[in-house]
Amino acid sequence: MANDRTLYLSASGLTKVFGLGRHKTVAVNHIDLELYKGEVVSIVGESGSGKTTLAKILLGLISPTEGEIYFEGKKRDISSHKKKKEYWKNIQAIFQDPFSSYNIFNKIDSVLLDCIKMRGGGNLSKDEKTKLMAEACSFVNLKFEELTNKYPFELSGGQQQRLMIARIFLLKPKILLADEPTSMIDACSRATILDELMKLRDEIGMTVIFITHDIGLAYYVSDKVYIMERGRFVESGPPDDVILRPKEAYTQRLINDVPKIYEEWDLSTV
């Protein structure tokens, strides 16, 4: 559970409009958000609801059309490459498609060494760096000696996703945005990866934001759930309130769309 009322990141009136005139799409529509230290938050919605656009704005990958973002009480300033890099020490992401997150020309060693360098470990000895990389890999049940000198594309989708978490282990950011982080892996590995993320949260007080359409995941891991429809938050609160006692028809529909093993499936709505 959230263990601290330190406000890490807040947003007010966040809006993102793509296109102009008749071709205008409001992807994110006046969103307010507060994220506290050690909190696990889920933003739930169907494809096209604006979840990933919101995540990219929070990460600083795209600019909002309107609205402000505050980090640790100060207005976020990512106006230069240096300031952006400084911000990214504190906020990191795991994306749905891990393959697109890697530079295909960089070996795994250099992916992990970049993280050590970013955290100020550039002057460590080769042995110390190897020890850190091995520790990060073993945290996600990978063996560094089996990965060294390989390229990320030589790994399976599940291994690539684990490597993403090993990067987070080395970077130790204050905030992690996980966009469908277990989409590429089987149910058993999925539970392990969620477990690893929760362990990291406990160890370093990291705030975790899950961007997901999986309402079951949101219920089991979150301190707070936001339901997003067409760029807006239509409902938010503790998971017991939002998922067990939903007020909005959209939330009820999302819950009803989850097949129950012990009930006959109604496929007429699909």
C-alpha cells in the first residue's frame, strides 16, 4: 500500500489534441492526477481511450496542448536535453512491446551499462559494474553470463520484458509507468513479473502506474484506480469502490466484459 504522502507527480487540466478542424481528435481531455510515493495506481480503459497518450505526456515524450505537470512540487521543466535526462532519472517506463524499446545495434551489456552510467556509476571498476549487472539480471530470474554479448532481439518476448525490469532495478526511478507490462508473457511468468515490480516498489518506495485494459490486474495490485473513457477520467477511487461498486455504466461494461470461468460466456456482445 502507499506508505508515504510525499507527492511525486501531479497534473492539472492535461489536454492533448491531435489534428485540426473536422479532423481534430481530443486524445486526453482535462485530466487531473496526483501520484504519491510508493503508491500503485492503475489507469484502465479500452484501446483508444487515451491511456498511452497520457503516459507519453507524463514521460515527456509528447507535449500537452494544455495543462501543467508538477514534479516534486515544482513545475516540470524539460526544455533542454540535459533537463529531460535529469527528469528521466526519476521517471521510467516499461512498454507493451519491449522489442521497440531497444536499439537493435546495442548489446545487452551496453543496455545495462547505460543504466549504471545514468545513475552515476560510470567510474566504477569493471568488476563492480559486472556485479551490478548480474544482480539486476538475477532479480528478474535471468543469468547475466547467458546474456552477455547477446543482442536483445536474440531473447524471447518474455525475456526482453524481464530485461526491461532489470534496467529499472539499476535505474531505481521514483516513478515507473508500466504500459501493459505483461502482455508478451504467459500467466505464470506474468505473476512473477508483477511480483518483481511490487518487490521493487517495497524496496525503493517507487510509485508504479499500470496503464492497462485488464481490470482484474487493476483490482489486485492497485491502491487507486482511474477509469478512462474517450480521454477523460470517468471514475476513480480505491479498487473496492470502483470495481466492486462501480457508478458509471462504462465501468460496469468493462467489468462485464471480463469472462468468468464459472459462468457461461455471453459472446453476443463481442
